[in-house]
Amino acid sequence: MVATTAFRSASISVIDYRCEAGPADVPFVEVHDSFSISYVRSGTFGCRARGRSFELVAGSILVGHPGDEYMCTHEHAAGDECLSFHFAPALVEAVGYRPDIWQSVCVPPLPQLMILGELAQAAAEGGSEVGLDELGVLLAVRFVEVLSGRQRTPVEARACDRRRAVEAALWIDANAHEPIDLESAAREFGLSAFHFLRLFARVLGVTPHQYLVRSRLRRAVRLLAGDTRSITEIAFDVGFGDLSNFVRTFHRAAAVSPRRFRQAAKGNHGIFRDLLAAANAAGAG
């Protein structure tokens, strides 16, 4: 495991984790030493915590609560990368502390969180002028806001089902720029469309199509933040066959248009102040 500190202050630390562990490596128990939100930007791994097993893929979030034990596993693939935000208790109290949320262990790929995770990664790589501390606060606020209104469903799946679901997510992510429908994805893994949909959603918490769209959005965020191509070119490059659909989908996830998001990524802090204000207002309502 290679850990690189990208940002540190009294209330927020941002650490880039790159793990090369694989199926042959023996997992071991670790303990969270702080509140944290770790955004999985690539790869996959499992997590056993609080008596349950979770599978994380690109776009998922690993949630840390001080003192909680957990064990990361790498049964299905080798290598993963995370951008991890660690928060001081006072900041968590200010954002909103609820044990059920901060001990939720894992959050599947959700567009409201994924958009911010990808922008944070772009900022960590120097592709955006938005501050990592600002993004950390916004991510924490949005995390609490989203999970406060979201029902979690326990994951009850066999090891072979979890493996299939993770392999399917990796395949979708690698081929997201191509046309993919439920039938073709199910056929790739020798399953009926119904069984594939049920298995994927039960293990990963999102449907295959939701994950496909979010994989495309992840790539679009990176390109909007660091590429000079037109929005139309980016929309088609990442797999959206229609510009208007891309704009609607992006706006629904990010609460801003692709054009305004690009402006924000280039340093228009007013847009992110508006987003933070809206998130705070929603949380207070």
C-alpha cells in the first residue's frame, strides 16, 4: 500500500491510497482512526465490517468511523486506488453526525457523491483549481444529505455471486464507451437478464444501467476538468449517444450543467459556494 498525503489541515486530511494486493495476499484486521470518506476511483476490493461483507467498485465509497474494525479483501482482482478524506470530529458534528450514517461502512456508486469524488481526484492531480478542503466539506455535506434519505438494503449474497457482480462491474467500466444493454451484459456472463439484474443490484446496490451511466459520468467529469475538447465531443467519447441526454443526466447528478461544471473546475468558486449553500439548506429542511 502506497499512501501519499495530498492535503492536510486541522480539520481535513486528504490521502491518496494505491494498493497492489491481490487474491494471494492474506487479509488482516485494521482499525479506523478517524471519520473518513474514501472514494474508490479505480479497481475493486471487498470489505468485511460490522458482521457483513461488502464489494466496492469504481465510484463506491468506504466509510470510516473511529474505532471500528474492518478487513479489506482482494478475492476478485488485484489493485485498487482511493482518494480518502479524513475529518476531525468537530467538522463531522458541524456537518451532521448520525451513527447509522457514519457507520454504514460502504456506499454504492451514487451520482451525487461520485461527481464530487471525481472532481476531487482531478483537483488532487492539479487538473482543477478548486481546493481539496472545499471539496472535502462539500463531499461530507452531500454524503450526510444523501444517506439521510436513503434506505439501505442488507447484502445477502454468496461468494460466487459477489465475484460475478464485481467482474461484471469491471467489464461495464472498461467498455462504458460502447453501447451496452442489459441483454448483452447478461449474455457476457452467461446469465439471464433477470438473474443478472437481480444479482448485480443485490451485491452492488445499483443496477447495471445505473452503473454504466455513472461510469460514463466519471469519465466525463475528468475530461471536463482537464480536457479542452468541446462538451459535445466529450459526451460522445464517453458513450452518450445524444448530447441532450448527456446534459440532462449530468445536470441531474451534479446540480449544474456541464458548461458551468467546467467553469467551476477551472476556478469559478462561486458555483461551488452555491452548491454548498443548497446542500446546507436541504440538510436543514
